[in-house]
Amino acid sequence: MSGGPHISCEISAHRRPLAVALARIVRTCAQDIGQKITVRTHTTPSDGHRAKAPVLTLHLSAELAAAQHPVWCLACRLACFCPAARVSVLVHGEDSFRAAAATPALAPAATTRRLRAAG
């Protein structure tokens, strides 16, 4: 497996056996492409009429998303091997914005303009 940061996958399914089976698929696909992964599963209640599709959410840093093609390959593989599931990728970029938050913001008076009604 490759060194450095890894991704995590959150699996939400309406039945525990389904979540466990999906977790095995996620781990196998990640291993096939040499990607470290942590998998968390949880079950959600179904609405009784129709079971909701399971959801696979890949969580990763912006650095990992920009630098690694295998992450996107993993998302595509999961969509192919789990066609009934919704696969999404959530890129966490908050570290990228912390430096920008440290710079002083413009005062509201400097950024707002008053309009006079023509009269």
C-alpha cells in the first residue's frame, strides 16, 4: 500500500448484512489499487415502503484529491461493482482556507454602498 494520507469510507445501508458486504467490496477495491482506507458502516431505518439505496461516501483531503488519480479510480470502481449504491466523494478542504481566514477582512462600510432614491 502507498504511504502518506489515506481515505475513509462511510457506508450507510438499511440492513447490516448489506453494509458488511459493501465494506468488503470497498476494502478489496482499495487494496487492488494500493490505496489505504478506513471503513465505517452504519444502518439507517428504511421507510417501510421502499428501501433506500445504500450510500458510499469517500472522505479525503484536498491534497489527496488533487494529487492522486487512484482515488477517482476507486470511486469509479465502486460505482461499477455496487450499481445500486450511491457513491460520492467528499473532499475536505478546510485546511486550505485556514490561512485565508487569518487575513483581516474588509470593514462592512468599505464594501457596502448606499443607494439614494431618486426623488
